[in-house]
Amino acid sequence: RAISHDIRTPLTSISGSTSTIIENYDLLTKEQHVKLLKEIREDSDWLIRMVENLLSITRIDGERVQVIKTATMLDELIDSALMKFQKRYPAQEVQVPIPDDILCISVDALLVEQVIINLLENAVIHAKNMTELSLTVYPRENYAVFEIEDNGAGIPAEGLSTLFTGYHERSAAPTDGKRRNMGIGLSVCATIIRAHGGTIMAENRRQGGAVFRFTLETEEVDLE
């Protein structure tokens, strides 16, 4: 029900914008045409990402499909994820201090990339008044710890317990007509990380903002 609601909103917007263009083509200015077409493109891109998320859940939860892990260098994984994120949000700067140690993790790289992108995108969409966004990775025993931090308004206390379940109260949805895909996006993240044997959590920072943290097991790397 929640997914259907989230998908219906951009589809309604696309239908409304295209109808406006068709019915008022000669009456609209060039700027109005461009504005409507940009909105159609934004809604279409959002729907594509929603489908990617749904396919990821199906892939992991399917009885015949398992996560295929391969040894992946951490810096290459982060570079790839950031490149894709910057294409979507070119104006959003992300601080990325990379650890000096060479870390290798055994993962499905495309799925973990999607987790990083989803969490960064979640901050852009939901972290009200955010001015700083960072992605930090550091080793802890046999794990690589990933932290996505922002200095926004933080997460409402009543929403922390159900953040990764995909079930959020519809009453909390915005009334401005904008999409809010936090539920399905974070549900996908949790599914992917747990399928890798890792953990994922979120909390508010004392200095303001929120931090999303997940862990993945590391492997020893032979540099010879």
C-alpha cells in the first residue's frame, strides 16, 4: 500500500504535466515548457530509482537468488558510488575522508553502491537545513564501518524505531505534493546490508543532524 501511494504521486504529476503541454502548447512560453519538461524528467528519474530499489529487494528475497560476493577494493567502490550520486546531485558536496589502510570487502558491489547512494540521497531529500554531508569509512576489528552524516534537523524520535521497516505513517507524509521515498529507500538499504551479514542503524547526533551507520566484513589483501 505504501509503495503504491509513492508511485502514484509522480505518475499523477507526469500525466498532469503532459496534459498541460498538449492542451496548451501554443499558449505556453518557452520557459513554461522547459519547467514542465524538467518536472517530468525529475519524476521519471525518481520512478526509475524506485524500480531499481524494488528489483533489489526482489533479487535478495527471491528463494533462488543469492547475493554473489566478490572481493572489492573499498576506494573503488566509494569512487563509483560518488560518481553516480554526483550525476544526480551535482551541486551537493560530499566530504569523503578515506582511511590510509587499504581495505577490501567481500560484497555485491552494485548493491552496496546502491546503499551508499540511497543514504546520501536520503540526506539530500530529508535533512532539512543541511549544509554539510560526509561519507566516512574506517576499520573496526574485522569490519569496515560506513557512516553517512549530515548536520540537518535530525530524525524525529517517533520515527527511529521503524526507520528501516518500510512502514511509515502516511500522516507523516508532506502536504506539498513532493515525493518522500525514505521508507522504501531505507528498507532496501537494510535488506541489502543484512543479506551481506552486516548491520545497519541510525541515530541523531548530539551536535545536530543524523548519522546512518552500516558495517561490512573486511578481507585481508595480498599486495604482492
